[in-house]
Amino acid sequence: QVQLVESGGGLVQAGGSLRLSCAASGRTFSRYPLAWFRQAPGKEREFVAAINLMVDNTYYADSVKDRFTFSRDNAKNTISLQMNSLKPEDTAVYYCAGRSRPLYSSTAYSREINYDSWGQGTQVTVSS
């Protein structure tokens, strides 16, 4: 199983930017999917973005498309999520999720049940 540690959350004004990072250990970094989910107060956890590290395919929720972007640092076993043009509705705890096996369907990346490792979460707060 993979161990995941998030960092980079914080408080930012609407329109600002933050960069979240997820450091993975305990597995071959470049082989299996990693994703970000978020959970706002009183709401269910929802999919944000995912990456297939084997082929660099990325998947984004419609609500963050064109604002959030993945990057990776293989030497550090880390993926990052650059979040631009942040909105108050982006306020949530953001979780990094990993899977120890491949995913073969693009629609499967957005399903929480398909991930077997989770980080502790990092708070992102966007003020209006």
C-alpha cells in the first residue's frame, strides 16, 4: 500500500492561487493512479482531479477544469496540483488518494471507491 502526505493548503483570497503537493512512498511512484478529492463542510467528498502516472493522462472535474493543473516530480515521488483563480466554493479539505493497481476506464478515476490509500487531508480556505 502507498503512504500519502499532503501539504500546501492555506488561506487565500478569491482569485488567488495555491499549490498542493502529495508525497507518495511505499510503492513504485510512476506506475499507478493518484488523485485529489475534496470535502466541504456538510457535503460529501467529491472528485477533483486524477492522473495516470504511466501515460500522464489527467482527468479533472468540470468545476476545476482550466483552473487546476497537475505537475509531477518523479525524483521526489511527488505530484502537485496548481490551483488558480480560486473561488470561495473551492473551500474544503483536500485529500490525496492512491491506488495500488491500474485503472482501465477513464470514468473509474473519479470514483472514490477505487482508491485504497488516503492522506490525512489539507485545508484550503478561499475568502470572498
